[in-house]
Amino acid sequence: MEETLLDREGNAIAYLDFADEKTIYLWDGTPVAYLENENRLYSFNGKHIGWYEDGVIWDLSGKKAGFNKKTVPVFAKFEPFKSFKKFKPFKSFTEFAKMKPLKSSNLSNENLMAYLKKGEK
């Protein structure tokens, strides 16, 4: 099962593949992050970058960084063609998860693509 991940403008940026170890891929097939216990979001370099809960990607400050189609605050735009998946890098040792902040109704200032790629190997 896959779930499209959109930015705050409704652009399809990535997708979450639940059948592939809960890996998040960009549309060009690049694996950029994955979910671990309690829906913690990690980059492949082991950095804890947020959470995925209730169809929303929450950043470390509790702001909304990304959405699924049901939670996006605007009309979802057309999804681009998916490229073949690229090889996933080995997962680095994961750092301890940050304390979960209170969830905010505010949107993150960082665009979703940059947010997901910040921990790229």
C-alpha cells in the first residue's frame, strides 16, 4: 500500500510505501526517509526529523510539514509519473527520538522536499 505525500500547496512531493519497510520515496524514485516505531520519521543518516501521524508529517517543532490527500489544506494537484525505485542506502544508527512537542495548527516554513532531503546520505 502506498500513500501520496503533499506539500502545503497540494503538490505531490513523495509517497510512503508501507509494504517496503515504510519507506518514503520522492517521485524520481529516491528513498529519503522511513518510519520507525511510534511513527517516528527518520532520514537514512539516522537523524530523527519528525513524526507521521493522522495523515500529517509533523516537524520537530510540532508544525505541519506535509500531508496525505485527506489532510492537505488545499486541493491536491496532479501526481507526476513515478520513476523506478532506486536502491535504498543502509540505515544508519538512529539517534534518540526528540520529545514530541505539542501539535500546532501552523504550517512549517520549510518546503516538504527540502524537509525530506535534509538527512540524505
